[in-house]
Amino acid sequence: MLSSWSLVLTALAYMGLLFFVAWIGDKKRIARDHRNIQAVIYSLSLAVYCTSWTFYGAVGNAATTGLGYLPIYLGPALVMLLGIDLLRRIAVTSRDQRITSIADYIAYRYGRSHSIAVLVTIAAVIGSVPYIALQLKGITTGFEVITRSSGAGDTLPTNLPLYVTLTLALFAVLFGTRNMDASEHHRGLMWAIALESLVKLLAFLAIGLFVIFGVFDGFANVAETVRNNQEYQQLFSPWQLPEGFGIQMILAMAAILCLPRQFHVAVVEFRDERDLAFARWLFPAYLMVFAVLVMPIALAGLTQFAGQDVNPDTYMLALPIAFDREMLTVLAFLGGFSAASGMVIVATIALAIMVSNDIVMPLLLRSGLVSGGGETDLSQTLLRVRRISIFAITLVAFLYYEAIESGVPLASIGLLSFSAAAQFAPAMLIGLYWRGANRAGALSGLFIGVSIWFLFLLVPSFTHNVETGMMPSISFNQGAAWSLMLNALAIVIVSLMFK
């Protein structure tokens, strides 16, 4: 039987392996000398997109909304397949201009506006807090489900979420703030994230194949199970898509460009156009493996746990536990742990870069607390600021985790952060294709969009279900749609008014 401490030791050993891989990646030049290896690592690093939401929450979402889980996979796949020229244009420009974050990129378009960089940074931090909290929820839920099944639930530390928070923050500091690189490239970190992506994929594939050929009797039996049950037919009918399917697709398409961690791995870590050409096909194929397997896993959970009080978000762990498959359970736990820890590490590093470059260091230099004379002193100060920022961001995420209701679905929290990141899309895309867009318009659009998101989507998440807005007549999907439309409209109108 799996004990709580065996899980803790397994997780720590796994993190130690990742750190070793990152250390080797920083020391060696294998990827630099072999372009095919670098292309694979770049493609797999993009899969940091697959967090505990896409690992655990997508199955829970499918069990409750049917095909409502598809937008989070289809959106990024469509951007990679159809919008590759857009991504290439952003990546090449950012590489040539030595841009180190999404805040820098948007500010660069509008005359390197520091005000825009600060606003984007603040919005990115606030918007990422729920998503980091989601990862804490995913990891702690994994511990709780497995130890509860073994009868050892009472041996879990009472402050487990806090310990998880501090451990992930420590590893983020070790991974991302060991030394300074003017380009903000973290080759070793990308190696570790690529390995985590492989672990996620293998774990999800193993559970999916076990469900299809172990719980069911092949794909034909899965289809027959749906055909023989009217409730399942309605749930997974392609002709009855759940409410908000379209706006959630838009949010997912924006997320692959606008989430701080995705911008970092796709744009800041970008080196060669051949990597992007390879990722154009490999990353969508990666996502499609998940998308195909989610439905059978959700269906297996619905049939196996019918009438039982089992949270659909835990089906990935509950199914191998129910069939007494210990190795599969450990693999599922490591897959979920990889999905969550990879996101927290990359996201906090990307956010710390933004906070230090655009807010803290300018304040320290202007106040005279830090002298700009010594390059070595400045780099050490910058590293210290980033380390403090990483711990501060993760602790705020922990406080959010403690504040929200425990029963809020993972998918709802994920959409909350997607809608925050999507507020950067209008300023980014309108500025890219319309030369008339200016600083005043971008500031106005960002401020209006982020304010609506904060008031009507984030604030209600503390007291109600995330899917319920501040006003009963406004749903989450409506709030997300209105915030984006008014954001874009403000950019156009104000830019025309103040040429």
C-alpha cells in the first residue's frame, strides 16, 4: 500500500532528477550541436501548457459537461497549425530585440512604454495567482486521494499545501535564478520541462490505454457504452455543445500566446525558425493524444463510480486505485505532479523576470538604493529580487488557495486565469496589424479589460462558484466575452481620438 511519506519521497526524488537534468542541460552543448534534439526539446517545452487542469481537470470537465473540455486542446492546436506565421513574427522580433517577457513585447510595440509594461506585469501576476493555486490544489488532491485510499490519510501533514508551496518556490529559485543570462535563456530548465512533458504524456497514455483495454474491451466497447446509455449520448453529443464553447475556444487560443509562461517558452526561449516548424506539428499531435483519451477516462469514471461520492477531477487517480493497480497509480500521481510543478516553476520564473525588470529594479535605481555603476552588483541584486519575487508570488497563490471554496472545479479556476491572460491579446494583435494603434489606446484597453475581469470574474471566485459572476445576470462566459470586446473597442476608439 502507498503511504503518504512514500509519495513525498517519490515526489522529492523526482524533483531531484529534474534538477539533475537541468544541471546537465546547462553544462552540455548537445542540443546546441544537434538541431533535431533542440527542436524536440522546444516542442516538448511548449507542453508546459498542459497543467493539472489539462491532466486532472479536463477529465472532470468531460464528466460534467461532455465535450466542454475540447476548447483547451483545440485552441492552441489551431493557433500552431493555422497561425504559425503570427507566432514566428512575434518570436523573431522578440529575439532580434532581446525581449524577455510579454510585458516587454507589448511595451516595445507602443514606444517601449514603461506604463504599459507595469500594467501588463501587474495584471499578469494577479491573473496567474489563481492558476498557480490550481496547481497547489492538484498536487495536494493527489496526495489526499492516494493516502485516503490506503487508510493513511491521517498521517498527512496538516500544513501540506504550505509545504508544497514552499518546496515548489525553492525549486523555482534553484532552477531559474542560479545565474544571469542577458537573453533570459534557461537551456537546462527547458530540458527539465521537456522531460516532465514526456512523463505527463506517458502517464496519461498509460491510464488511457488501461481504461480502453482494461476497464472497457477496446474502442468499440467504449462507443457501445455511449450508444446504450441515453444520458451518455446527450453528454457527449457533438450536436449539443455546452454553453460557452466558443468563448472558451477564444480564451484557449489567446492563452498559447499570452500566458506569461507560454510566452516565455515559445518566444523568449526561441532560437531558430526550424524549431518552430517542427513544433507546428509535434505540439498539436501531443495535445490530440490528450484530447482523444479524456473522453474514455471520463466515461470509465462515470460508469465505475456511478452513485458514489467521487470527485470527477480525481478520476485519473481513482480509477487505477479502484482496480488495485499500484504502479499505474504512482505513474498517474507523477504525471499530475509533473503537470503542476512544471507550470509553477516556469510561471513564477517568467513572472519574477517581469516584476524585477519592469517594477522593482526601476524603482530601486530611481530611488538611489541601488547604484547602476557595478554590473556584478546589479546582477546579484537582480537575482535576489527575483528570488524574493518567486517566494512572494507562490505565497500569494497559497493564500488564494486557502480563500477559495474547496469544491470549485479545476477547469473553472483555469478559465479564470485564461481570461486574465487573454486581456493582453487585443493590445498585442491590434498593435501588430494596425499601425494606428497607440499608447493611449493600449493603456485604456488594458485597464478596462483587466478591471472588468477583476471585478466580475476574480472577486466572485472568493465567495461563490467561479462560474457565477458578481451580478446574477452575468455568467463567467459573458463576463469574459464583454471584457475582451470592450478592451479591443477601447484600443480602437481611444487610438482614433488621440493620434
